[in-house]
Amino acid sequence: MSVQERRERERADRERLIVQTARELAEQQGWDAVTTRRLSERIEYSQPVLYSHFRGKREIIGAVALQGAAEMAVELRAAARAADGPRDRVTALARAYLDFATRNPAVYDAMFQLDGGLAFAQEDTPEPLKDAFAALLESLEEVAGDGVDPGLFTEVFWAALHGLATLTRAGRLPPPDAERRTQLLVDRLAVL
Amino acid sequence: MSVQERRERERADRERLIVQTARELAEQQGWDAVTTRRLSERIEYSQPVLYSHFRGKREIIGAVALQGAAEMAVELRAAARAADGPRDRVTALARAYLDFATRNPAVYDAMFQLDGGLAFAQEDTPEPLKDAFAALLESLEEVAGDGVDPGLFTEVFWAALHGLATLTRAGRLPPPDAERRTQLLVDRLAVL
DNA sequence: TTGATTGTCTAGCGATGCTAGAATCGAGGT
DNA sequence: ACCTCGATTCTAGCATCGCTAGACAATCAA
């Protein structure tokens, strides 16, 4: 019995190692550099080992995305908690979101740009993703405005943040004005 | 002299054929299916011919993106022209933008999701891209609000639309509520 | 008609994601 | 201590990718 338990523990450790290594490699050199060969080399196992943990590269991306979603939820809630009043809270939330995207570009890509084979906006959506959305909603429902569905408002606010995050990082929007854009977005969207 | 002119004409025709074929193939089966082999087969030339027109696959994507930007600019201006008053104009503009993204998903990806090797938000940004942004700005500057830089406002509005477009298409936002989200966005962002 | 230039194609390189089948390891019984 | 057998891991290879060198063919000037 103990032997099997140790095996399962080692297996779980190795799975964490794979996800962690994929994430580091992606942040260092971009997702294009995360090949099954390089990844297997870094974890010091052969390629087929990857496929005994994940169906393929997509699932590895998905695993990184879930890890990222959990972290993002924590950071969003921390930022909201540290702020006083609705206005400061929404501003802090927006900054925290964009900050996360800037500091973890590869993880953000795994979550929203790449195909990680994850379901969204439906029943079988993984819990971490639902929770990250919930973290946004918690701080936004108080500024949704009368007669506006908080869920719908959160979707719009999230989409706007997502647009800013992706376009900025892709060089489509000049970075220096990022803060002014954030302020404008918060001022207009939130009902204070 | 005439011989060379015919040659250049044929060459330009073939280049258009490449771009058009890449675009059709991408819309039919996604950009992953647009391989140099499949593309060369469809245009009935060998692979190296592609490289006598474009540096590589990236530039082909870029060419599709520029074509798309030009079309989008036309559609945005048409929608704005057909509307009466600032409110209707902004709503029509937003619908036209999201509509373009829905009807031409592969082209939209070429423009904003994939790496087409194009410069953005700087001097050497290709004209069609600047013009598409200008088309947005023309209709949005009148609703930017006092003391708000129209360019900055357009960037924010654009980012929000981009977020809605990409998240909806990726299955991250439920499609049925698309119109309600658009309305909410216009109502809040635009100063009417 | 010849020679040179231009254009196109065949064939192949290194790299990718993924997998079949061989090789190895280790736990449990004798 | 040794064998057996199942589970685990690896070697080797497939098909496909973007891209390119060098052979071949077509076209022009002389």
C-alpha cells in the first residue's frame, strides 16, 4: 500500500514539475520555444513521459492556464481588499488585472490567447476560471449601476481590460498611456 | 517594354491570388490549415514561388491583415454614415466592428491575434491600419467628452470592442448576450 | 542559333507533435 | 538470493511543418 502511495506522490510531483517547467520556459522564451523535446530535456525525462501525464501540448498549456487563473484570483481579491471605497476598489482591481497580464505574459496567453482545450462560460468550466471571474464580479457588482445585471457588467468590464491587456502587449497601444486609459475606463464604466 | 509590363501584371495577379487563397483557406479551415504546401497546391505553383512574393508565412498573414483593415475601414465608415446623431452613430460603429470580426474571423485573427510582422502605433505602421483606426476616431471624437483626448478615448473604445470580439469568438462570453453587452458599452463609454 | 538571364521546380534540411514497440526496472513470491 | 512478471520508461521513427539550395526549363538579346 505504501509503495503505491509513494508512486502516486512521485507522479504528482513530476506533473507539477512539468507544468512549472513549461511555465518558466514560456515566460523566458515564449510559448513557441516550449516544444515537447525541450520540455522533456529540462525535466530530465523522455518525451513520452509527457504524454503519460497530459494528452498533448494543449493540455499542458491548459494546466498552466488553470494555475494562472488561481493566482490571478488571489491577486485580484488582495488588491480589492486593500482599497477603500468603490472607486478605489475598482481602480485597484483594474490595475491588478493589467499588472498580472504584464508580469505573466505567457501565463496570460495560456489563459486567454492560446488553445488550452478548456471550456468557458458553460457548466464544465474548470473551477479556477469560474473563481477568477467571481473575483472580478465581487468587486464590480457594487458599481454595475441600477437595473444592470452584475454578471453582464462584469463581462463587459473584463472584455475591456482584456482588450487593453492584449493590445498593449502586442504593441498595438503605446505603453506610456496605459495608466490614463485605465483611469478613463474606470471613470466611464463604473457607476460611482 | 510591353513584355515586362505583362510580366509585372501577371506577377501582381499571382500575388493577389496567393493572398486571396490564403484568406479563403483560413476562413474555411482556420489558419493552422494554411500551410505552405496546401497553399502552393491550391494556387497550382510550387512552394518556392510563395517565397518569391513573400519572405515567409508571416508576411502572407500580414498581407491578409492589410486587406482586412482596408475592408473594415470601408464598412465602419459606411455604418457611421448611415446613422443619424451621435448615439446611433456610435452604436452602429460598434455593431459594424463586432460584425466584421464575426463574419471574417480568420481575417480578424490575421489583423490582431496573429503575428503578421506589422508595425503598430508607430511611424512605420502601414497606411490601411492607420486608416482603420482613423475611421473609428472620426465617429468617436464627438463623444469622447470634454477634456478627454479623442485619440486616447478611441484607443479605450477600440480595446473594449476588441475584448468583446475575441472573448466572444473564443467561447469565453455567451454569444446570446452580445447585443446587450454592446449596448452597455456604448451607453457607458460614450458621452452623449 | 546561340548564350545568358530569368523563372520555376524537385528534393531535402532541421524541427515539430506524437506514438509503437523494445528495453528496463522493481515489487512480491519462492 | 533469485526469479517472474507487470508497470514504467526509453529509443527510434512517422508524418508534417516552414524554408531553401541547386538542378532544370523557358525566354530574351545578339
